[in-house]
Amino acid sequence: MAIKSWFRGGGGGEKQPQQEYTIDDLIVLERYEEAEERLRAKLKLNSQDLHSHLKLAEVYAQLRQFDKAVGEFGYVADEYSQDGFYDKAIALLSKAQKLAPMDQSLRFRIERIQREKSMEHVRAIAIEGLRQAGGLQAGTSAIELKRLWHHLATSTIVQHLPGEQLKRLFASMQHVQLKDKETVVEEGSRDAWLLLLVNGVVEAYVAGPGGRDISIRSFGSGDILGEGALLEHAAWPASLRVSEPGSALKLTREGLEKTLVGNPDPRGFLEVLREQHNDRDVGTTLRRLRGGA
């Protein structure tokens, strides 16, 4: 309370003119309600002012309005994580945890950001591999490379391969465009390559009675097609046609050999390429259909 008295001029003497305190002054004076009012007014003018959001969180904590404090800390943490400042985001959510120790969602958010932080290193290495991919124009912008990564980031192949293996794979692939209604491959073909779909939709189909096409299944971003043709020397079980235009990364026999030369874990690498079993599943569905007919 001595600090408050000192700021107010204390006992006796000439009456001091009314002083306009800053928000920081109000916090030092423990005039938290006034500080809250000033901060809220400031945020109405600029809702993206993260510094003010943090001050407001601290003020709410002093006012023991813990739910509001947690909300402000969480908002800033989300903004930090989106900008790649993962350690700062985790530190703020840890502060929020102390105010709301029973809130399990905070623990889950911290774990999510920790995963994003670990993926950041993978992303940088993988993007370097994408930059080396055949079919990409020289000088492809960082934005375009990040867009490719954005489409692939949640795929099983990215989740299950370490960064150096992803770089090795992407650098050995060709970036190809998928044009609307284009036939990618015909049923029974022995063309030895696989596709990792970046975006767009590819439909597996076969010719039915009377020349009518029968759709087996559609595939999208992150799906691998052709693992049987490339890795097992099998025929393509069905025809593939583009139903929504997009792009893909294509791995040929030559590209596969390049990925395996000097590979520290070739068996694990090949297992990840095989693990979706899309060719096998299409073949199983087709045999069931034809068997039933």
C-alpha cells in the first residue's frame, strides 16, 4: 500500500495535479480493474496486439478471474505457434496450467505444439527434398514449396518417415500435373512407378458390361498408388483417371534405385511405401465384384 500512497502524493503538502497513469502504472498500483478497462479498450482498436493480450491475462490472474486469464494466454499461445514460436507458446500454456491445473485440454494443447515443433525440423528437410524434385521449375518459390508440403504434411508417409528419408524420397521423385479426366494408367499395365498424390482426386475404375465404367474407389492427398507395380512387379489392378485436377509426386524404377543407394534403413523405407496397400485393396475389391458377377 506504500507504493499507492507514494504515487498519490502522500500526506500534506501542496495538492498535486491529477496525473494520467499508464497501464503499467495502474498494474504497479494494483488498480487492476482500471488496467483491465484500458486494455480492453486498446484491444478493441487492435485485436491483434499480443502484448496487450498478455498484459490482460496477467491482470485477470491478479483479479482471480482465472478462466479469462487462461483464455488470453491460450489465444497468444496459438498465435505464437502459428508463427513458429513453439517454445514461447508452450511457456504460456504452462502458465495457464498453473491457473487451471484441472483443465486437461491445456495438456493436450501443449502436446500438440510439441509435436508441431518436432515436425518443424522434418518440414525444413523435406522441403529441401521437394525443391530438388524433378518437374519443379527452377526457382520455384518458397510459397509454392510450402503449399506442396501443406498438402502432404498429414499423410502417413510423412508421419512415418524421418526427415532425411523424406528428403531422399522427394528429391528422387518427379512432380507431375494431373489434368482433369486424364487417364493415368490402364488396368493390366506393367508400368513400374508409383504416385504420391499431392492434391486433386484420382478414381480407380474398370470397364463393366456394355462398356460402362465401374468406379472402385477414389484417392486424394497423401494416398500412394502403384506400390504393387513398382515394388512387387505386379500389374496395375485397375485403371486410374483424374476426377479432380491436381498434382502428384511420381517415383520411377530409376528414382527408387536412387533412394536405396546408401540408404541407412532400406527395409523400413520400403515398408512405409507399402503400408497403405491401396493397390492390394483395389485388387481385392475388384475380385469380389467380378466373383459376385
